[in-house]
Amino acid sequence: MNPPDSAVGRSLQAFNTLAVPSVAERYWRVSTTAELKEALRLARDSGMEAMILGGGSNVVLPERFEGLVIHMAIRGFKVVAEERDHVWLEAGAGEVWQDLVEYSLDHDFFGLENLSLIPGTVGAAPIQNIGAYGVELDSVFAGLKAVERESLKDVVFDRDACEFSYRDSVFKNRLKDTVVITSVTFKLNRKPQLNLSYAALREALADMDPATITPGRVSETVCRIRRSKLPDPSHIPNAGSFFKNPVVSLEQFKKLKNEYSDIVSYPVDDKRIKLAAAWLLDKAGWRGHSEGGVGMHVNQALVLVNPGHCSGERILQYAAKIQDDIQARFGITLEREPASY
Ligand code: FAD
Ligand code: NAP
């Protein structure tokens, strides 16, 4: 069977925030779980590779994908359970993340406000346990539904099964590219429980009477900070942070601190320290650096920008050069955040 809106040689440039020129051999936009299974069956039975695409905001695409790109468009919000203090809200994997944040605030369901304005879809959010401004997805996650790519069976994952950690989950590791998430259920609060642990957020709200700070105000403030700091992909193509903040042992941190007294760090626990990758890149001179249309943003060293609409291959080469340099200077392995195909 042919994908209904197939297109042999469909451009994906508008579907990835790095604006990488990329062509899919076959393309299918799926709106239901049944359609998703048909698409997966087609790929499996004809020996084609399949790639799942959400909002394309955390991916480096190849110039040509020889296989079937399945674009997630499964929509819908549904309250699936309620009790006095909590509500369980299920959202389709193809919903835009920010639409979920706005829907929840409109209905007085709280807990997503710090995660405002993160690009992408609901279905991709568990993949790297999205996080920002002191909150990670796992703190509001109740469960997800998915389809196994090989068997086409329906499967469910609770929080433990997702093995969430810092910008990571089982879906980036043991189960990488083996399941397709079709919906995610969130356990949200009926009464606001503000998380103002992140200094930049607290400072931005410092002039307000604490009694008047609402989740809506927190969301607006996060949006304002993000708009002022981060390049908008529709103007300057980017995929957000290109590298993860490295986590090092206390021992390694002490050595670095001896050499670089101004190194920016945050304790993870009593044995591990998280380093600000942006500080390492800035220190090494990568902030504002560019080379043939690819570079690191001048205000945010962690954000790789692609104003030249260069290929994915070119971007990965540039990133590898940076990784080698950081390794040589600091003895630290910078891990890439976006997936590549
Ligand atoms: P895509 O890029 O389409 O896909 C990413 C990966 O997930 C791919 O491997 C894809 O195959 C897989 N995938 C997608 N959907 C599914 C599915 N339904 N089932 C199985 N696999 C799937 N991230 C943060 O954590 N915090 C931030 O604050 C943040 N800020 C950002 C700011 C900017 C300006 C940008 C451009 C990105 C930012 N990101 C941030 C990264 C990105 O927005 C998130 O990782 C987001 O969750 C990616 O969603 P997506 O739908 O675009 O995924
Ligand atoms: P920032 O506020 O300039 O801070 C730089 C780094 O320091 C961040 O990466 C953050 O780590 C860390 N940090 C700051 N305060 C912290 C604290 N109190 N405890 C622990 N760690 C702390 O960062 P920014 O670039 O403007 O981003 C703001 C938030 O949005 C961050 O949470 C960041 O992760 C998120 N964001 C993510 C992406 C992405 O693509 N992944 C893109 C843009 C923004 P954490 O990253 O661990 O929070």
C-alpha cells in the first residue's frame, strides 16, 4: 500500500528547525494509531527504514533519507481521571507541546508552566525527558501509550519503565527507535504549586508580591525570558542546546576548579557535579564563532545556528570539531543532544 499523502522525494526542510535541506524517499503524515500501524507495516514488510518525525526541533536530518518518514499528527486532549487535588490529562503524541501547556493553564491544571515554549510535540517530550527552569517532564509524567515498531503491538509505559534521567530516557538508550509513542498522560495539580527554584526565573519575578504570582504569570515570564535569550528558529535556524551539560565526578571537578576558578557548576548529588556546557564553549572561544554558514550563537554559546541552511553532514562535522576541542582543552566529552539519522 502506498502512503496516501506520499510523496516520492518530499522535502523536509520546513519540518526541521535547523532548516537542513533534506529529502525523504517516502513520507506519510499519520493522524491515528491505526494509520501509524499501517505505515509501520508498510516499512517493515517492504524492508524500508522508517524514521519518526515530530516537530523536528531536536534532530539533524540527512540530505536524503532512503526510507519512510512517518510524521506524527495524532491529536487530542482528554481528561482520563480526576480526584480532589489532581487530574490526569492524556495528550496525543502529535499535539504541539506549547498547545498542551496553554490548554492545561486554560483549564486550571498546573505543573507545566516552567516548561512553556519548548518547541516540538508531546510524543517527543519523554524521549529526552524535556526540562527547563528547574522542572523536568518526569515530575508530571503519569504514563504513555506506544506501538512497538517490529510487532505493531500496543504497549504502555509507567514512569519507572521510562528510566528517566537528566535529558535522557530508555527511549534514547535500550529502546532507541523501537517504539512509537502515541499519547502521553500527565498528572497535573488542581492547586498551584509553584517551582521558583531556578534563579533566573526567581529574579525575573522578584519585583512581584509573592502572593500574586500565579502559574499563568510563571508561564508568561518563562516565555519572556526565552524570547529574550534564545534565537527564534524561524529567523535563525537552530535546534536549541546542541550539547548536553556534562556531569563529572567531584574529583574531576576539583581538578578543573583548580585551573579555572570561574567555572560554572551545579551539584547533582554528593558525588557528581553538572558543568554548564555553555561556559566551556565560551571559554574555548566558540561563542559567536562561525564557519561556512554554521556557527555557535553569539548570545548563547550552547545553541548551534545554521543561517547558511547547511547540510546535516556539515553540521555534524562542525559539532565534531567542537567536541574534539573541548576534549583536548578540558578532558570532557561533550555529548550531542539532537538525534541524527
Ligand atoms: P523531533 O525533533 O521531531 O524528534 C526528536 C527525536 O524523537 C527523534 O529521534 C524522533 O525520531 C523521536 N520522536 C519524535 N516523536 C516521537 C514519537 N512520537 N515516538 C517515538 N519517537 C519520537 N529541549 C528541552 O528539553 N528543554 C528546552 O528548554 C528546550 N528548548 C529548546 C529551544 C529551542 C529554540 C529548540 C529549537 C529546541 C529546544 N529543545 C529543548 C529541544 C526540543 O524542543 C525537544 O527535545 C523536543 O521535545 C523535541 O520535540 P520534536 O517533536 O521536535 O522532536
Ligand atoms: P541559563 O539560565 O543561562 O543557565 C545555564 C545552564 O546552567 C543551564 O543549562 C542550566 O542547566 C544551568 N542552571 C542554571 N541555574 C541552575 C540551577 N539553579 N540549578 C541547576 N542548574 C542550573 O540557561 P538557558 O540557556 O537560558 O536556558 C534556560 C533553561 O531552558 C534551562 O533549564 C535549559 O536547560 C532550558 N533550555 C534547554 C534547551 C535545550 O535545547 N535543551 C534550549 C534552551 C533552553 P539545565 O539545562 O540543566 O537546566
